[in-house]
Amino acid sequence: MGRVTAAAEHPRPVAAELRVAVAASGLLGLLDERGLTERLPWDARAAAGRLRDAVRLAVLAATADPAPAAPVARVDAGQAMRAWIRAQPWAQPDPGPPGWVYLLCFTDPATGTHRPYQGKGTGGQYAGHYWGWTTDLVRRVTREHANPRWRGPGRLVRVALAAGLSFELAYVEWPATAAREHQLKNQGGAYRRCPLCRGTGGPLDPAELAAAAAVQATGDAEFGARLAAARHARLAREADAYGLFTRDGDLGGDAA
């Protein structure tokens, strides 16, 4: 900490104030020299004491070193303009349209258990999952990935199907951008996020997920009712395909 002077607390006096301080100092000196200060009435002595303090402060302020002037900060106009541009909303990177980040889990079609794809040879590719991103989850999973002749994104899925594997939709995030897919893919360890591998969940239906997202986005109660009816019909078709006899109350919800 720098040296604190009287000028830091009191401004430097002007010439007229200095002349008054000199005159007052002379008057006080005469009173002290003649021994009159102690003979003054008590209120006069108190006023003389206050005057003595004022003179002392004025002398200290007049003789103190002046406070250094604060340095003037120089502003680089170009740097300030670049900082302003970076702060504008239109200058922010575009994250892209919102969509679905999804995780496919490769399985054995005969048993339904997890079975990673393993390429041929000692240096063959080994993959148990596939990360993807799309704006249309139903089309991507049911019509593109499930089509062995599909030539769009997802070559790993085509190779796994050609090797005799199947897949299940295991995990999704919505709404999410393509940057989120890259983030999850770079983190590695898809097993940690796969409910099928960890035994914490079952396969997901892309149509039901898309419908639920539409309900959440629009708040359409009627659409939600149509979703429930469609799910009920799908469960009934599956039960009929496996020769199961079910009651209406057992499909799509808790029994009454």
C-alpha cells in the first residue's frame, strides 16, 4: 500500500485559504506567547482548539506530495469492435436445427441379446453400438437403417446387418443438435448409456417417441389420445401374432 498523505483526505488548499491559515496561525502564536490561551473563556478555548486543528490540516495539505494522477486507459478501437461483434447474437455459431440423437444397440436376431459387430481379421472393426442424429427419427430407424440397400448415413449399421446382426433403438435425446451427437460419440463408452446392455430398460419405439415429442411440442391432447389408441392397437397386433389372448384392460396400461 502506498504512503497515505493529508492530500489523500483533504484537497490541496487554494492561495486565499493559505493566507487565512497563515493569519490564523499568527494569531494562535501570539495567544500562546502572551499566555492568553489558558485565560480565555472555555468556549473561546474550544474555538481556538478547532482553529488550531484546521490550521494544522491546511499546512499538511499544502506541504504534502500531490497524489499521482490515475493513468488514462487506452482503448484499442479495433479490439473493442471485435469484442462487440463477438457478443452479438447474430455472430454466435449456429448449432443447427434441433432433432434426435439416438443410440442403436446391435443384437443377435435369434436370442435378442446384445451382440457386437466384429469385423474379419485381427484388425477388424469391433462395435456394439451406433450413434446417430436425425430430424426424422421414424424414417431414419424404420425405413433407412432397417433397409439393407440404404446408401445414406449409417454404413456401420448396413455392415452389421450384412453380418447377420439386428439392432434395437436403445436411447434417445430430444431436442438435440448434431453437435450433441458428436459430443456423446467422442465421450466413448456407449455401453454406459445403453439401457439394454445395463438391464435398465427395453427397446424404444421410434413412432411412439416421435408422437410423444409432438404432443410435448404442441400440447395437443387429442393427438395424445390418438397416440394411446395407436399403441393399444400395436400391442394387440403383437399379442395376436404370438397367439396370446389378452383383455382390453391388459393392453397399453394397468389393469382396472
